[in-house]
Amino acid sequence: MNFALGLLAGLAIGVGGAVLRHSLDTTLRSVDDIGTRLGLNALGVVPPPNERRRHGSTRRTEALDQLRARLRFTTDSGFPGSVLIAGPSPEEGRTQTAVDVASSVARTGKQVVLVEADLRRPRLAAETGLRPAPGLADVLGADTPLHEAVQIWGEGRIRVLTSGRAPVDPGALISSAHMAQLVRTLEKEADLVVIDSPPLLPFADAAALASVAQGVLFVVRAGTTRRDDARRALETLAAVRAEVLGAVLTGTHAAGLTDWQPPDESGREPPRSRTDHAPEHEPPGRDRSVPVTGGVIDARGGRFLARHHG
């Protein structure tokens, strides 16, 4: 009897503790959380680096291929001219995501420019092994011509503009008209401009960049990014009328999202496969809708239809 009572009490305490922990956990942990808590669609779920290879590739590589495929379907004409990689706090992995997106798109033969617009805590030079200066701050300050500041990286497939020297007032440089002109210039010279930004909540720089870029990838880290912080960051983006293309969930495995493929000519999805990747072609502008986790892609408007945060 004592043994049975102890077993039942232990079971009750364990279940109660698990329920209590779940109810008190305010972080985003899954694709469902992104859809239900934020009203966004997950364009990608990116596992941590250094995963073991399987069938000649890694799950991370496959997840990045799917992210690239979805990003191409966010507009009628293919990739947006420029995309800002933004997140609420410093812990989401924005710089790594910016490098991943630029590298994945460049592998398809596209011309990509990677811009480090985080002038406060620059890390792109360390990530890529490039020299840190001159860079964006020097170009915006009219100290260095653009062609002298751009560096070649990734076997010559990606042009990189690092942050450059540490400016006295980073916010003023980022919010200046010169920054908008620079982005427009780079859009004419490349198929995609990927912009790494500082976090949205501590600084106004990312909001200013979001108003300039054609689209925003909203990066959150599983088990780290809090729901309230993500909502406040989305409110900031809404205030500057930024076009949020979707969310990227980092730091977790990509199970469930790697099955997606573009539709066939009939508008129906082809059979799902864990190993097949989306074909590398620009999406035509025909009317179709593609079910995805958390929402629907509407190719007529090139946007994700999802509950918006108001």
C-alpha cells in the first residue's frame, strides 16, 4: 500500500511539475508557436551547425535548401531585391542566418551581396574570415568608395560589405538617406542583397533598415526568444510598415519542414520526400496556393497569408 501510494504521489508530482513548467515557459519552441503565438509562417527551421552527415548531406544543408526555396516564392518575380535578417534580441543567430541565406542562394548561381549593418557589435568579418575594414561605415561616411570596400568571399560567389570602422553615431548613419541609396544601388548590381542587422528591441537601427529593405526575415531561436519580446519586435516592424516575409526558427531540428516542395502545373503538391529538393527555377506568376506549416503561400500576391499581429 505504501509503495502504491508513493508511486501515485510521485507520478502526480512529476506530471504536475511538467505541466507547471510548460505553463510558465514563455519562450518560442516550435513552428506551431510561431504560427499561433506570432501569426507568422515559418520559412525555415535551421538546425545547429556541425550535424553528422547523412546520405551525402546534412539535415542543416537540406533545411537551408528549403529556406531558399520558400524565400524564392515570397514574390512573383523570385527572390526579393533585398532582405533584412532581423530578430528581437542578441541571441537569435542573425549573423549566422545571414551568412547561411547568402551562401545558399549563391550556390544556385545568383549574384549575392552580404551587408553587415550591425555597426555596434559586428561579427561578420570573424564569421567569414575577411578583414574588418574599410566597410559600410566608411562608405556611408564618404571616406571610401563602394567598390574599394566590397570584398569577395565564398569562392568568388558572394560580395561582402563588412561594418568597417566603429562610428560615433551608428544610428545616424543607418538612418541616413545614404543607406537607402546604397541598398538601391546594390539591388541593381545583384540578384539578392542580404542585410545583417542589430537586434530590434535594444536599438532603432534595425527598424530603419526594415523600412528600406524589400522584405524581412524574422529570426527567433527555439527555447530562447520570449513570446512577448517577439511580439514587441513585430510591432516595431509594423510601425515602419516593413514587409515581414516569414520567420526562421534557429537552434532546433528541421523535422516536418523539409517535406515541402513547390506545386506542379496542376497546382497540387508533388509527393513528399525527405531527400528531394525544390527545383531551381524562378516561379511563374500563375494563380496557385501552396499549403505550408502555419499558413498558405499565395503566389498571386507573393506573400504569406497568415494571421497578422494587428
